Amino acid sequence: MERPRIMKFVSKAQDPWHTCAGEDGPQPHPAAADHKLLTLEQWHAVRDTWPEGLATGVVLPNDVDVLDLKTDLPRLALIVLQFPKWVDGRAYSQAHVLRSRLRFAGEVRAIGEVLVDMLPLLQRCGVDAVQMRGDQNQEAAERALGFFAGHYQADVNETRPLFARPGQKTEA
């Protein structure tokens, strides 16, 4: 069984990843450097010219099909998924597809309206880092991640439902 990834809590002030924006918005063709966090449009503009091996991240809008990034994933170290509203769950599906279908091994980060109550499901979908909404408490978030010792259903960390795991008894 693969262990769930430890959830990382990201603070804007201490984040090594930086967006490439100028006075008029995102730079259309930023210079190549490690730990640049690009919009999808910026990534499309530079992916053919930037050298491989740079620690590069992309902010993915929640209405984009992650399969469009399939061939780019080996070059990306970070995918940032946006939760513009806490009731908009499309980024959960994006995280699940990145981890389970595309086998993305880099960091998957949730930003925006990320609330404590969302963390257990985010973790089960493959998110391993969060930048929570400003009014959320990290201690409460860490407690929320420990509420459930296990789950009956499969997820990206344990692909078998409880009844199919070794050592589980089934009732007749």
C-alpha cells in the first residue's frame, strides 16, 4: 500500500515559487529560471525554448483538461490547482487525474478558497500541498487530516477498497 503524502502547508511569504508578472499582468515570455510559477499561457509560450531540468510550476485553471498537459508533466515540478470558490470541486477531479491516470510525481498544490474541511478529501485526491484561505487555522487543518484512520473506498493512495485489502474479513 502506498502511504498518503504528507500535507505541506504553504505560506505566501515563505514560498520559493514566484509568479512572473509585470505592471500590466503576466509577462508574455518570462526569462528561464528555477522556481518560476507560470500561467498556462506563459508555459505554452516558453516550453519549447526553456531548457529541460528547470524547477518549473504551472497554475492550472479549474476549467482546463489536465490531459492537455500530459506530455509536459515530466518537465513540471509543481501543478497549482485553483479553487476559486469552496463549492467548486473541479480541481479535485484534476488532482485525481494527475495522480491516478497520469502518474504525476511532482507537487500538486491547492490554492484559493481552501478550507480546513476540504483537506482530507484533497489528500485522498492526491493534493500534497495547500495554501489555505487567510482565515483558516493550520492547527485545525492538521487535526482534520487525522480524523479518519482509514476509508472503505479506494483513492489515489490506496487503490483497493477495504474489502479487497489483505487481511480484511468479509461477512457472509
